[in-house]
Amino acid sequence: MSLTHLKQSQIATSTFPYCRYSLDYTLDSLERIGCEHFEFQAVEPLLSLEDVSEADIRVTAKKIADHHLKCICVTPDVMNYPINLASSNEMCRRRSIGILKRAVNCAEAFHAPFIQMHVGYSLIDEPAAEAWERAAESMRELAGYAAAHGIVITSEYSVFTWKSVLQSSKALRKLIDEVDSPGYKGMTDTVVMVKIPETIEDSVNNIGIQNLRHVHFTDGLGDATSSLHMVPGEGRLPLDHILQVLDDAKYDGYLSLELQGADEAPEEAMRKGYKWMCGHIPG
């Protein structure tokens, strides 16, 4: 592996394994790890988008700054009740849009350039094409709102037991083209790619490097049935190859450690992941 473009400044930790800890503990921990950039999963108790006030947002922004950290992405939880941008229930869809506009407001206050999220799902017994149209309509509105606030929304694709609107990198590119907004781009996930199944080459080629703005970088079992998001170096994914492909494509976004299943010792896991990445990406 010979990297000439990727830099350690593109590495980001995250709050994903801290969802059973207070915000103060989480920020203290991330500061101790020593990585300036982090992705903020907007969930209770760290940040509840359903309940957060403008005053809460300002307080949180100050806490981030006081810890000498930079939030690079706000990630709302959008594939669980009561949020679904593709819902056939118009009240649910409008409520979902409102909550996600609040995520844009948070990103702006935190000086985070990106939001990362799914675009919703259809019911198992309804036509997927109808859910697609509703999701596209929602994303056109949200992308316009995000662009007006200087934020870019990046979407993830995945295969779930229910019918996710975006189930491949090709579908993501199709939606990016349909929405056609500077406020809407794409991302990929090293574990999810295997489940599609796709390769990093597929992601880069299908989404287009000009549209690829964010990457969840974690290890996994390399099994299409496994969703484990592991510390880099502890699984079976070809992470060095993934880095090389991104480097060759001159990827200039962030590589975020979306660690899951590390709730009991999140700082230890995040520190290991950050150390692995620093050992494989030039300073």
C-alpha cells in the first residue's frame, strides 16, 4: 500500500459507542483520545432532535468547542419510528422533515459540514416505487434547506429486513441525480458494502468520487449476514485495499469510525481504531 493523497486529518472518531453515556463523559473521552474530528450521532441522551431547543443547541456547541473538538457530521437516527421520510402517512413524513431540518440547524451551530442519514423505507406490502417518490420529494426539500445553511446531506444505502429505499450505490447515485442539489450527496460504509454485496470500487464508480463525501470506516467479518462494525484490524475486511482505492480516487472526505458493540469500553475501542488508522494513513 502506498498512499499519497489520504491524510490523518481526514480521520474522525464518533459518538456511536457512547449512546449509554452522558454528553460530558463522551466529549471528555473523545478529547482524551486526541483526534480532533468526530461524528455526532444525534440520539438520546447525547442529543435528542425531537426535544432539543435552540438554547440546548448553543450549549452543546460550546461544550464541543470547550473540548477542542470539531464536529464534522451530525447523524440523526432516521430508520426507526417515528421518523420516515418515505412514509405514506403525510403527518409522519412532514414531522420527519421537520426533525431533520433541526439536524441541519445543529450541524450549522456545530460548524459541521455534513449530515449523514438514510432516506427512509417503504412498508413491506406497498410498492417500493411509491416510497421512492416520497423519499425523493422529502430529500429535495431537505437538500434545499441544507444548501441554504451551508450544509451537505450525505445518504447511506443498506439492505435491511424491511424495504430501505436505497439498497445499492447505484440507487444512491440515481437519487442524487434526481434531487440534483449541492445540498445532497452520498456516502458509503465498509461493512454495509459487503452486505449488498459490493466492493469499494463499485461504491466509488457508481456514486462518483465527486459525490462521495463521507465514509464509515470500520472492520467486519466480511460476511453478508453480519452487521458487526468492529475496530479496524480486528476483523476480515480488506481495509488496506479500501484505503488504497480511496487514495487513488483522491477521496477528500472524512473516514469516520462507526464502532458498534463497544458500549462497555468505548474509549478503549475508539482509541484502538484511531491508532490503527494513524498507523496506516500518512500524517
